[in-house]
Amino acid sequence: MRHLPVLITLCLLQGPLRAADPGTVVQAAAAARQCAPGLVRAGKGIVEVPLQVAQCLRLPLGLVETVFSPLPGVGLADGLKDTGAGLVAPFKLCIAVLKMPYEVFCGVGDALVAPVR
């Protein structure tokens, strides 16, 4: 029963995949390969924001590590490093949020304007 959605999808895709001629598939693959760098740029712009949000959580982690540094297994140096990274993270988040529309727009534009040979 778990494989039913996969089976239905494969049955629905079987018709269009069988009807495509090899020349069209090769041309589509070449076009997709030329569009990939632009889409990767757009994807990196989108992914950067959640990564920087996660880095903001290093400030409380660093403060807790610094407070509990006398305990075994918790180092003061690690706490200070995480605190420093957590203090810088909101500024990097602001930059990532401001750059994201530009990166996505330019990445999608590069993908759409990619020359097809």
C-alpha cells in the first residue's frame, strides 16, 4: 500500500516518456545543463537565509557554554567562539535577506537567457 503513489506516478509518466524521441530528449538535456548554473545561483540565494537564521541560535548556545564552562566536557573557548559567531549572525542575516531577491532574479534570468545550441 505504501508503494501505490509511486506506482501511479510511474504509470502516468510512462506515456509521455515513451512518446519522446531521443533527439528531443538530448536537446532538453542540453538546455537543462546550460540553465543549471543560473538555477544554482538562485537556489544558493534562497538557502542562505535559513542558514543565517540557524547561525543566530549560536548566541544563546555560546552563552550557555560559557556559563557552564567549569563543567567537564564544556569548553570556554567553544562558548566564546559560538558567542562571537552568534553576535555577527544577525548582521549576516540582514545582508542575506537583502541580497536574496537580487540573487534569485539574476539566477532565474541567467537560466532563461542561457544560449541554446
